[in-house]
Amino acid sequence: METITDEKLMQQVAKGDLDQLKVLFERHHVHVFNFLNKMTRDRMLSEDMTQEVFYKIMKYRTTYANGRFVAWMFTIARNNLKTYYSRKKERYDSLDEKLLKTIDDGIEASLPNHIFSISIYFLIKSNSLVNGTFLRCVSSVK
């Protein structure tokens, strides 16, 4: 029995034979998952992203340009990672600014500077201060 290549299967998928996508999924979902899991170190996220990769393969099947299927599939996976981390960074940057404002407001409104300084000292001693947000906040306290 001759095995059909990934490229031929993808050509059939591109023409509308979505049953062939199941074969591609069975062949490659573990490899995609392992790649994503290695990059994210988050099993559940990797499972979700693996499903998203195969959803995008189905969605963009007509854009497949008859190249190496595996390269195309991993390009989709890599782009999903880039999108995920860029959105995550945007969320954290936004949270950093909100946190800074909240801390600034809290310092001015209710915390006497000496209590705040003592709290910061113990946080530094316990190695809890790794985020630049707090370090920027400390440097602004006179």
C-alpha cells in the first residue's frame, strides 16, 4: 500500500476534500503539539494552539502554494506563537502602566513614605522584587 504524501493530501484538502485533513492531523498533531509545548511550557495552551493550527490549515487551505506541507504547517504554528506572545506583552505593558498609576496614587493618598520604604526593603530582601514596575516606583519615592 502506497502512502500518499502530505503535499498531495493538502492539495486534496485545498480542493475541498476535508476528509484528508484528518489524515494530516493524525500524522502531525503530536509534532505540532510538542513544538508548541516546548516553546510555551504550558500543556493546555499548547493543546489549544495545536487545534488552532489545524483550524487555520482548514481555513486557509486555498492559499496553500504546493510547497512543503510541513514547513507551511510549522510556519502557521510559529506565527501563532508570535501573535500570542505579542498580545501577552501588550496586556502586560498595559497592566504595568495601570499598576504604576495605582501605586503612585496609593503612595500619595494613604501610605506614609517610611512605611512604604520599610515594605519595599523587606520585599527586596525576600527577592520578591523582580518586576521593573516596583523598581521604577521605588526610584520615584523621595
